[in-house]
Amino acid sequence: MTSTYEELRDAVEDAGGLYVTNMAELRDIRGAGRLSTGICAAISDDLASHGLGHIPSELPTSQWHEARIYRLGSSIASVVSAILDPSEAGDKTLRNLAEDNPREILQRIRELVSEA
């Protein structure tokens, strides 16, 4: 469990770019007593000011609900944006993701075979 936004950012990096937490942890980092729509909006602003984004786009007011935290500007952020804010550029991102993954796997297999 993290206690500062800096620690949260480190936890995101340590988790491979996507950190799953509950709203109680985010509330405690903010130093709030009770989650409300206003507190959740403030948490969202705090996360953004620390270079972090979140899913769901509207943070829940229940301390037990989960939120996924990611680094803004990352490939995960691009995928999230492509899904939540549909656009031609986002469509291209999703298509590339669907097409590139098998190619990358095949390339990695070829590299492993050539090393053996």
C-alpha cells in the first residue's frame, strides 16, 4: 500500500505500467476522510498532476471499489484513450495493437530459435 503520489507512481512502474488499487488507498493518499464525488474529482486531478491516469474515468465513491492507475503518455494510456475517446487516431492505435502483437511474438520466436 502506498502513502504518497510519488510512491503510487513507483508502484505503477513496478507493476508493469498498470497498478490495481482500491479507492480507500487513493482516499488515504489524498488525506480525505470520506469519498464523495468532489473528493474523487480532486483525486483525479491529483493523479493527473503526477502524470497518472485512471480507469474508470469517473472514480467510484465506494472505498472498496477498484481503480486501475497508469502512467500518462504510456502505451497503456494510448489504448485507454483509444477506447474511452474514440477517434481515427485511436482506431489506428487499436488496429496496430491487434496486428503487431502476433508479429512481435513471431519475431521473438525467431530470435529465440536463432540463439539456440
